[in-house]
Amino acid sequence: MPTIPADRLKALSETIFQGAGVSAVEAEIVARHCIDANLAGHDSHGVLRVITYCDRVEKGHIVPGAEIEIEKESPTTLVVNGNWGFGFTVTETITKKLIEKAKTQNVAVGTIHYQGHIGRLADYPLMAIEEGMIGMITADSGRSPKRVAPFGGIEPKLGTNPICMAFPSNLDAPFYFDMATCAGAAGKLEVAEARGEHVPEGWLIDKHGNPTTDPSTVKDGGAIKPMGGNEGYKGYALAAMVEILSGLLTGLGFGVEPTGKHNDGCFIAIYNVSAFRELETFKAEVTEFAEYLKATAPAQGVEEVLYPGEIEHKRRIDRLANGVYVEDATWGKLKDLADKYGVADKCDFSE
């Protein structure tokens, strides 16, 4: 696998997106989110997704430059139709608007429907903590094809339904957590398949309900299990709550849409810390709390106890210094896209 400097990987991604008909401004937004995911160690939402998004643009499932339509608004709320635009552009824009509302109203909540995949959820709550606010987001694929089986079942009926929260602090690494409510994110299956790897035991079942570690089985009627193993009813319940907030409250509904379009729905909440506590006091206490957690004696074989969000920060430092690994299969597909769009001469594919 080649190791590519992050800035070069971002520039390459931008060029390919522009070749697919995306404006330079929007191509930068989408590429930035993708490569930030790689830097955080979440390759499932990284440059691998360039291939997926270009395919969706070609099919009309993502509409570059789509109008962001505010259907309903109050001083503290927004209801937004993304009109099938890039989820990164729509969700980033609406998160900024909600942060501005929370500056004067202390709390702001928004829902978004009919937009493309929004990538790594953490990107949006992390915007809030920069403004001294708590950010929360849930996401659901609406009526897009499903991959997760309810606890005790063998049919895929739910999305991976992630949730993320972030809190301002004085820490070098932001204090947050971003997780799918299933055993493993769908993108991780794609990464494993591209690398010819199997996934951990307990993640998957085949179409007959038998345990498997082969990521390709999900494409053949298999399913991802809910988070929690034998306690998977907890992940299942969380997934159902996320589906209601991001699928039903947004108006996307549930089940599978015949068009096959991936139509992410989001529920976003922003809380102004200063409405509850003095901001600097709160940030200091979150910092102290993280230090309290890190002071825990590590178990045998564990180097240190980390607080939520710290491992992504460590990965970012490492990958900024040493580059991002890209599996050969993905690297080859990126080259093919550059050739297809006639932009190969503008891309640096040296290894």
C-alpha cells in the first residue's frame, strides 16, 4: 500500500471531484472532510469514499451545488431540505447556522433530510466546541439500503445509525466520541474487503444467520450485528432511537426507498455552555475529568488509559507526519477515475 502525504491526497481528491463536475469550492469541502477522516484513523470515511461519491454524482444520487432549502425556521430551530446535495456541504452550512442561533438563544436544534452521505459525524460537533459549545449529532440513512439486523433477527432492517457528542475543554486532543450503534461501521467492511481482510468475530452474520468474518457476505443478504455482542439489545435500542430522531423526525421515514438513493438524515443539537456554567470553569473541569480518567492504572498489556477522542488526535499527529496508507485497490480505482475524467495529468500518483 502506498503512503501518501495528507495534503497531496487532499489535492488529488479535489481534482478528481472537479473532474466529476463538482465546483472547486465544494470539491475542497468534500475532500477536506474525507482526508480529515483518514487523519483520524477512520479510513472507512476517508479517500475510499471519493470513489463512492463520484459514482453517486454520475447516477444523479448526489447533486453538486444543490440549493439548501430551509423549509421551516424559528429562533431556535431549523428544518432543512438538502435537495440531494453533498451532505458535507449541507451539514457544515447548517451547523454554522445553528451555532449562530445558539450564541443568542443558548440552544439550537436542526433536522436535515434529502442529502448525501455526511461522512464522519465528529466533524460537526467539533465545530461547536471551537465556539465554546456542546455539539451533538445523530445520523440515519433514511430509506437507503439497510445493513444492520435488529437484535435477535437475521434480516438487515436498520442503518449503522451513528451518534456523536463533543465538549469544549483545554485539552490538546478534543473530548468527544463518535460511534456507530452497530458492531462495525459499514465503511470498515469496505476497507476490509478492499484490503482482502476479514473483520473481527461477532460483527457479521450471513443471510442464514450464521456467524461470519467475511465482509462481502453483507452484499449477499448478510447483516451487521448491533453493538454489544450478547448485550446487543443495547446497541439495537440506541439504533432505533437514532432512526427516530434522524429518520422519522426529519421526515425521511424508514424502510428502503426503491430508487436506492443514499439520503442521510440528521438531528443536530447545539448547547451554549455559558447558559449553564461559566465557560472557562466548565472547560477546566472537563480537562480535569479527562486527566482523572487517564490516571487510571492500565490493565495488563495496555500501555495507557485514554480519554474519548485522544486516540484520534494521536493518529492525526502520526499521519500528518508520516502520511496516509491507501490500499492498492483504492489507489488503482482513483487512478482510473482520474483517467476517466481526463484529469490524470493534474494528479500526482507517484508513490
